[in-house]
Amino acid sequence: MAEFTQQLQESMLPHIRGLDIYEGVEPVEVMAERAGIPPEKIIRLNGNENPYGPSPAVAKALSEFPNFNHYPDPEQRQLRQALSGYVGVDPERIIAGNGSDELIDMLFRMFIGPGDNIINLTPTFGMYSLGAEICGGQAVSVPRDTDFEIDLESVKLAITPRTKAIVVCSPNNPTGNMPTEAEVRALLDTGILVIVDEAYYEFSGQTLMPLLDEYANLVVLRTFSKWAGLAGLRIGLGAMHPDLARTMMSVKPPYNVNLAAETALIASLEDMPALLERVNAIVSERERMYGLLSAIPTVKPYPSRANFILCQLPEGSGRQVFEGLCNRGIFLRYWNNPRLKDCVRTSVGFPGENDAVAAALAELTIPLSLEGEG
């Protein structure tokens, strides 16, 4: 293989050379190899995926669609009309993306240049900071308080003339809690673009979408990855002021949403009652799982409005417990950063999977507590 030359390395933009890679979810086969067990025995609860998968109507619609040899509609006419009914806003306010990640990327490219910044309410979804850095900007971290609530006064103090956006995850990933409407209004009143990422809306039932009529500086994002089980097909949407949507339509690649994703989305919307029954089942299982985790004296689960639960482990044990879970074929989310180094986040899976997670956490953490007492 040809060597990557120093000249090419130096030709690359400096801020791109120094980027950290976002750690996504590994395939089940990689997890199985690491744990040394068959793939079908892996418990994969690190990606906040829907254990039920997509609606059966999706496979049928994909198998019957006749025109995959055609390009998608660059104006997203049918897609925006369908999404309008789903979110309850006019089609002219909507733009669809290759997952909500693409919409975050497009918004940042529209507003952020070298020297600009966003306000990042940490800990939160890692793609916000990465997206700003890709544009040559910075993510100014404003830590949440001890209960992971937003510190409004610190946010206001962090704003500078180069602040282009404030990103609010609602419910927040990975902590599971939600901002209040009053808090978001206070952020919107700064006049800065406020992006509210409602990736887990269906599990919380609370949205800030109605505020679009009041605030031109509000963007609300949604995704079909979680509630509809379409994570592998990559489809999301943004709702915003019509003028911003119009500009964004000119920024996006003409065929950014493929026809398979569009077909799957429309089939999902036609089967919404059944999909929402699954959402209700996940919410019920979330509450049961929270009870299981709360019964472990060495684990502190945080209340969640999403399809995951963040768990505080004994001090200094985060990496050890995470590795112990992986060795058992249980893969949760772990972060090697000071605020979350003794935490893991578990998605809500099927009941048997959730039982296994709780049992493994008890087996791994209670002996650590006894060692501390000794």
C-alpha cells in the first residue's frame, strides 16, 4: 500500500488532522469475537436501538418497491408531506436527512466557521462537539449540575459574539432527563440558534415543536432510528423556520435520502399504532428495569425519559465493570471521561436481556463494595 506522504498530511486542514474519532456501535460479530461466544448470545445494549426492529410493513414495502433504479426526489415532496402529518407542522418547515446526524452537520456547516463556537451542555451526545470541530469551530462545554440539569446562568456567561448555536438534547443522551420549556425559552430568548434534538421524543411524549411558531431561531430534530427501528436505514428530519429550511434545501446533497429509507419511513408512518404499542412496551420495560437497577445497593440508576438508563457505579470501578460485562457478552456504553468514567449506559432491551444486565451488574459491583469495607 502506498505510504501517506508528509506533503498530503500537511495539505490537510489542521483542525481535521487533530480530530478524535467518534466511537460508534461495533457489529455483533466483532462483539462476539471479543467475548468468545456465538453472535446469537450477545446482549447488545450500547446503541439505544429498538429491540423489536422495524414494522413488518417495512420489509413488505421494500420488497414491492419498483423504482430503486431511479434517483430520489431532490425536493423531497412526498417525504416532506408525510412528515408534515407526523410532526404537525407545514411541509415547507421540514427537511429530511440521512439520519439526524446529517442535519446537525448541515446546520453547523451553515452557521459555523473557523473561530466560531457552539454551547455544548455536557455530558451529552458526542456528535455535537465533533460536528463543530469539523467546521473549524469549537464546542464550549458548559457542565450540567450534579443532577445533570442545565445551568442556565453558566450558559449565558459562556455566550460570546462568536457563539452560533446552543444544542439541547431532549431527553438528554446519556443522562435521560429533559429540559423544561422555561429553560429552552430562556435559551431562545438569547436570539442565538437553538437546536433541540428530540431523538427520543416518542419515549418521553413531550416536544418543543409548538414553539416553532414563536421563535425563528428554533430547530427541532427527530429521528426514525429509535422508535421506528430504522437505525440501519438512516432517516431523520428537522423542523424549522421556512426561510431556514429553504436555505438548507440548497445546502443538502440533492439525493441525500435514499429511496429505501423513504419507502421504509412511509411504511412506518402507515403502521404507527403498532409501532407506538412497541414504544409503550419499551417504556414499561424501562420502568421495570429502573426498579431492578435501583435494588442493587452499589448501582445508582438515573430516572430516564428515553429508551436507556444511565447507571452510576462504585467510584473507580467504571472500566473494570465495563470490561467484566463485555467478557460476559453484555455490551453497554462506556465513556473514558472524568464526568462519566464510573458510569455505564444501558439501552432498554427485551426483559430477559434487562434481567441479565441487572444480574451481571450486581455480580460485578457488590464484591467491589465488600472489598472497600475490608
